[in-house]
Amino acid sequence: MHCRSRKLMGDFTHTGEQHPHGFFWALHDVVTPENFTIALIAGIIGYGVFELLRKRLQ
């Protein structure tokens, strides 16, 4: 995890060598199938917890 955060931080500093690529390059670099899968699973779990709490509080 350390290498990934170091990579992301280095890409968006003024001294990072990837800085000139721009916003869409950065977006493409961050939005990966792995990140989408994690977000999808987190969303499903969050929806389930929210619905469970909503039904219990009615």
C-alpha cells in the first residue's frame, strides 16, 4: 500500500514526472477495475447496512 500512495502523491506534485499528463490521464490512472470492484462491494455493503438500520428504526 505504501508504494501505491507514494506513486499517487508523486504524480500530483510539481516535481513529479507524470505531472504534465493532465487531469484525464490522472483519472484514468486512478479509476482501475480493482478500484471499481472495491467501490462496488463497499456500496453494496453500505446499502445493506443502511436498509437494515432503516427497517429497524421504523
